[in-house]
Amino acid sequence: MERSIIALLHGPDQPGIVAKVAGWIHEHGGNVLHADQHLDRQENIFFQRVEWCPQPSRDLRSEADAFSSFSHLDLGMSVRIALSDDQPKIALMVSKADHCFHDLILRVRSGEWNAKIAGIVSNHQEMRTASEGYGLDYLHLPVTKESKKEVEEKQLEWLKSQGVELVILARYMQVLSSDFLNRVGCPVINIHHSFLPSFAGAKPY
């Protein structure tokens, strides 16, 4: 399988960004596999995700570093880069429902997702047996209105101790605080059909 580089760029919009990115990849002998972009017109922020295969003779990490420098210096864009064979460490946050939990774990175990699961974080005990059946660590921290701040502090400590690079909320029925999101230090994805916290509802499912 060809190894590829995936770059996520964002920054102030300007004419020719797509052409400049494609031009840089072409000049370095690469082949674009996917490219998607979006402009937030209200904030004038440009977003792009681009994936490409460099020439086989090139070192992926060196190529990624060179593209990062190009993005910062030539485009004035912020960029986050990953390699296709990277295995990010992820943590799942769950409550009681299990279908998202099982689906995500099975995608990793089957190799569909190239990732490692560091463990499970939950505010209930219902998912412990299933988690341990998969051989995964289970951090149980009950959450109340009074204990929420203290619990989030312990969750943050655990996530950082495990080197977690992505947090996935798989029907975790708590709204994370802005302090948690500001300090977690990695992306957080919420699997939810409505826009929390604005449209939470008593029974969103």
C-alpha cells in the first residue's frame, strides 16, 4: 500500500491557495489523492484537507516537514500533518449505551481504522465488562453537578498520562466544559445527531 501524507490547513483566505498547494505537491513529484476545501465567508477563514503520495524515493517525514514550512512561511496558514501509517492513540468516552462503543472498537480491531485505543472513560459502570472483554482499561468516574470539575481534572490527568491524541465521545451523556476542551490538548469528536449544548433535550436519542 502506498504511504501518503495528510495535511489539514486553515488560515485567512487569499487568492490562489488551492493552486499553490497543488503546485507545491506537483513540483515535489507528488500525486494528489484527495483534496477538499471550504471557505467560512463570515470569518474569511479558508480550510483545506489534502492527501498526496510523494515520490517513493522521498522520506515522508522530511516531505511533511517541508510542506509544513511552506504552509507557514509562504501561505501564512496553520497546518496539522499526519502520515497514513501513523497509529494515533484514541480514548473513548461512554455512558450506558453501547452501540457506538462496539462499532468503533471493531473498526479498530478489524484494521479499518489505523489507531490504538488507550482505554475507556465513563461516568457509569455499565460498559466495564465489555471493555475488559476487549482487553481495554476502564476509568470509571461518576459525574455529579458538584463533582464535575474535579472529575474532569482526573479525566485530563489520565488522558495526558496515556498520551491520547484523539478523544471520541461515543454517546457520552455529559457536556464537556470549556475548561476541559481548552486544556485537553487534542481533538475531541462528539458522535451526536444534534448541536450540543444548544439542543440537548432530555432524551436526545
